[in-house]
Amino acid sequence: MHENIKISIIQSDIIWTDIDKNLAHFTNLVSKIKDSKFIFLPEMFNTGFCPNLTNFAETMNCKTVNWMKNISLEKKCVVAGTLMIKEDKKIFNRLVWVSASGNIITYDKWHLFSLAEEDKFISKGIQRIIINEFGWKFCPLICYDLRFPVFSRNKDDYDILIYLANWPAKRILAWNTLLKARAIENQCYVIGVNRVGYDSNRTFFNGYSKVIDLDGRELISASENTDEILNIELSICDLRSKRKKMNFLEDRDDFILL
């Protein structure tokens, strides 16, 4: 059990549908990270959010996943990000979690962003997952999942809730507000990883990647519209101490998810 863990969040612009250039760019950013146990990347970090362009979907034995595996091996840490994966004649917006041990765990996006017609091209996932890494329990989710509190509900089965996103600037108030709400109601750390820059549709993303504690305090936040690496050390003892003093999770309602 690691009582304290160092986490790195990469907030970055993403070059539209250019996998090679994006991987080269993130390689450069990752090279600046030292001693982190976790590196978190934005949603569809290798292409930008382009669910209608399914020709850019890769397999699990592809360039991007292999790149993630190599980074994990080199840095001896967890690497997580999302990309379009084709499998069994379907396309998924898949969160790929490469464990420090080399194991790969995946979560397919449950809430597909119908406003951008993601649901017309991407297949829905079947369940959320909880990952145990270094004695910490993580619930990794993707972007639009943030708007659905029941799906994110902590059944006292995780310590850190993660959202890897492409969340546009025009709705950034909701991003900032909902990240805090999820942290408070679930008595956990919340990590939000967002991109910056413009996509090919001229949609603007201004970042505000951040880490929030169970009281809703921003422990660290990225600058607006800037490529930036956030590094933070989190304490499981602090989390458990605060929960013990006011364990609101014990009074939670039970929800049954399909």
C-alpha cells in the first residue's frame, strides 16, 4: 500500500486526426515527468474527439496502445487515456489503463455524447470498472459521464474518481461545477483531465484540468488554454481521516444500475 502517490496530468492541444504527431508531442511532454506513479491523458488524445471518423479507430494491438505500453514500461507507472478502438465489428471510445505491472484494463464509455452524434458511430460500454493500483481504488470515467451522478456514485468502493475529457470552453462552467459536486457527494479525490486548443470544427477547448478533494477544494488547477503538466501528491491517510470524521457515504441511497 502506498500511502502517498504522485500523479501527473497532461493538459495539451491535440492535432486533429494526426496520430503520429500527437504521439510525438505527448512523448515530449511525458519526458518531462519524473517519479510519478500515474500519468493521465485527455480523451481521444491521439486524434481529437472525432467519433464520426471511425477510419481512425485502431485495434488493441495498435500504434497508440503500444506507445502507452512503452511509456508505462519506461516510466514504471500507470498510463491512461482514451482512443477509438475497433473490436468485434464495433467501435468504442475506450479508456485504456496500462498498469505499472504491464496489465491492460479497459473501460468503454457508457454515456455517449448525443449532441455531437457520438451515439451514431460509437458503441456503448457495458459497465463501469474499479481499478486497484498501489492499494488505491480508482473509478475511471470519460467526459460526458461527468453529467450523470448516479453512474458516478461511490458505493464506498473507490478513492479517486477520474474524468478524461474533451470538454469545450463554452460549457466550462459546468465542468468546474460538476467536478466539485462529484468530489463532495462521493467523498473522494476527483481528477479532471481536459484538452486545450481548437479542433477542426473550430470548437475551442480551454482546459481547466484539476484535482479536487472531498471538501470541494481545488488542490491544483491548470492555466487556461495552456499546454501544462500538473504534478500532485495525494494522501490516502488524509482522505480516510476526513471520511472518518464525517462519513456521509454511510447514509447514501442505494441505486441499481443496469
